[in-house]
Amino acid sequence: MTAIEQTEAARPRGTRLPRRARRNQLLGAAQEVFVAQGYHAAAMDDIAERAGVSKPVLYQHFPGKLDLYLALLDQHCEALLQAVRGALASTTDNKLRVAATMDAYFAYVEDEGGAFRLVFESDLTNEPAVRERVDRVSLQCAEAISDVIAEDTGLSKDESMLLAVGLGGVSQVVARYWLSSESPVERDTAVSLLTSLAWRGIAGFPLHGSEGH
């Protein structure tokens, strides 16, 4: 059950929940409010109301709005990183790896909770703690992709990192455009098109220690 689903299940005021369940419920409510309103327009009153709790209960778990936002950001940055790592580990076929990685970004962006907006479209990127987390997850995803590129092509760490940053950047930008434009192109087709574009480039680097691709 996701945090937002727990929010829906536990919304009636007065329900006592275990601390972990309450925290997840509050995070789900906060996600709904932050995604809908942005950080600056959201108020702790709105989040408490959405969760069906009093403000003192909310403050017992999160001292302030920024603490709540950062907890959400940590959660969803980790989800993105694990999705990318899982995609890379899902196969040893490099073309399928590219497709799986592209699809991981599309799936992340398409998630109905809209958490990607907190990571890629935050209105709080001037806050150092937010900027650091966003930059870190982008770097970690690129490093995971870079490790595979370096291992399979024999390119240097720096060269592999440039390619990895490009692949990750293209994936998330196109996925966000696909969603925001309400493109009639099916997700599988969009991923296939983007994979073909990326693979035409990455396949030009021969496998390390092999004459084939």
C-alpha cells in the first residue's frame, strides 16, 4: 500500500494508528498537497486537513513544512534510484538494458501520485537542502548507468559519465514531455522510439574485449 493509499484508508479524524503508519499517512497527504499546490502555496493546515488529523499531531512527526518536504523528497529520490538500478540489473542484453532504463523513467513520471514533480519540477530548488538531494539522485542514477557503460565499452570513467548523464537526462525530459503534453503515443511505443534513438548512439561503442555488439 502506497503512502497516498494509506492516507485514503486512514483519513477519518480520530483514528489511532501506529507511529510508522501515521507517518506514512501524513507523507501521503503531504504529497497530494505539495503536488497540487507546490511548496510555497501549501500550508501545514492543508496537509493536516487532508490527513484528517490535528496540526499538533502533524507537528509531532514533522517539526516544519520543510522537514516534511525533505522526507518526501528522500523517499521519492530513493524510489527513482532503485528503479534505475533495477532496470540496469534486469538483463545482460544492452539494448534491453537501455529500454528498461528508459521505461523506468517513464514509469516513475507516469505514477499517479505525481511524485516526480517534487524531484524534477520542484518550486523549491533554491533551497540548498532540496537542490542537494535533487542533484545527488541525478548523479547517482548517472553513476549507475555509467558503471555499465564503462564495463561494457572500456571507455574511461569520465567519458562513460558524459554518456550516462545524457541518457538519464533525455529519459526524464522526454518522459515529462510525454506526460504533460498528453501525447496520444502509447507509453510502450514512446519508450521504443526513445530506445531506438539512444541505442543508435550507444551501440556505436564496441563491447569491451569483443568485436561485436
